[in-house]
Amino acid sequence: MTKKPYIPPLYIQIKDILIEKINSGELESGSQLPSEREISETYQISRMTARSALTQLVDLGYAYRVKGKGTFVRIPNFERDFVKLSGFSQMLISRGIKPSNRVVKTGIIEVDKKIASLLETTIGAKAYEIVRVRYGDNIPLALEYSYLPVSLFDDLLQYDFEKDSLYEIIENIYNHKLKFSKQWIKITTLDENEAKMLDVAENTPAFLLESISYDMDDRVVEATRSLNIGDRTTFYTELWPGSGV
């Protein structure tokens, strides 16, 4: 007996269409979504189905309601803090944003010239590669590539990086307390594959954040290349007067 293909309910189909419009930039953050009446007329569905689709968007964090005015697009703008040394998830939580991750790839690689430079090691040295899409309130914010020396972390890939904090594992399991980090920011655009993983359009502007984290013995314990969607990320730092005039 041939199984019939699964067809999601109409309200789920409409919800997915609206999310695609939000992620592609057709519907911008802060813009008003179509009303229940407009959605029902456009897609030839009932008002109740349209209401369910909008409710789904609100529940997933893609929208918010204003009484008497309607439903509006909400894309969280993640403020990355350059003052405190903390992990991605911790920074989101501190700002009232619910973090989540999707692991794209994990494995052991022989590092090329670029990664070797970040890890301060030789070309061909072995490193763990962990690639994750980072979400805030279920909305994709960044595509992150993490590299860690195999020599410092025995059997690192046993952990579930969709649930476990990499920073907490580094510090609490392997006892490499973090001392400081070096960071660089560049402006770039997302290629076809990167954009697909982040559910946005190709060539979407992004910040490329490269960082190197050191332990208390001044050893590099992690190098990261993080692609942050441009209009969903703000960077924060503090400047203090120096001794010169």
C-alpha cells in the first residue's frame, strides 16, 4: 500500500509562506503583516485559518501584536558584547532572547593556512570543526564555525552541541578557564550555501566575526568564524581614556 505524502494544514502552509517572506526581507522587521481579512482573501482561506497562521508567527517569535493596530514583524536584533567574555547563548539569555542551535556538521579536519593562523598552529594539524546555525527566539542569527585543537580536548565530539554550551564544556569539563579573546570584524555577504543555511537571500549583508580564545596558560583553546546577519546584529563595546593626551 502506497503511503500518501504528508500535506501540512493550511494554516501551517500560510505560516511558512509568511516566514519565507520575512527571512527573504520582503517583509521587514517592524512592518505590519497583512490582516486576517487580507490573508483570507489572498489565499482563499477562512478567517479562522488566517488567524491561526498569524498566531503561529507570534508563538514562534516572528511577530508581535499591537492591540487595535494589528500584527507586526519582529526580528530580534542581537547585541554582541565585546566587553564581557561569554558564549553566544549566554549573551542571548542575558538579553531576554531564547537561544537554540542546529548542528550542521562536526568532525576532525587537518587545518588549512587560515585556520592554522587562528589556532596558532601548523598547517595540517588536527582540529575539531563544529558548524552550527545559531538562533534567537527561533530566528536564525548567525552561522558559526568553531575550531578546537584535538590535542587539548579528548573525545570532544561526544557532546550534543545543539543542547550543550561549548564554552561551559571548555571551562567546566576540560578545565580550560578562559582568560581573554581577540576579535576582528569584517563586512561581507553570504554566498548561496551560507544563505540557504540561514534561510535568507543570497548576498545578504553580514558581519564576519573572527575570534581567538585563550586559556589561563595563554594557549589557544578555540578559534571561531561567525557570520552574523547584518540587520539582526549590533556590536557593543566600551572605550576608556588612555594615559596619553
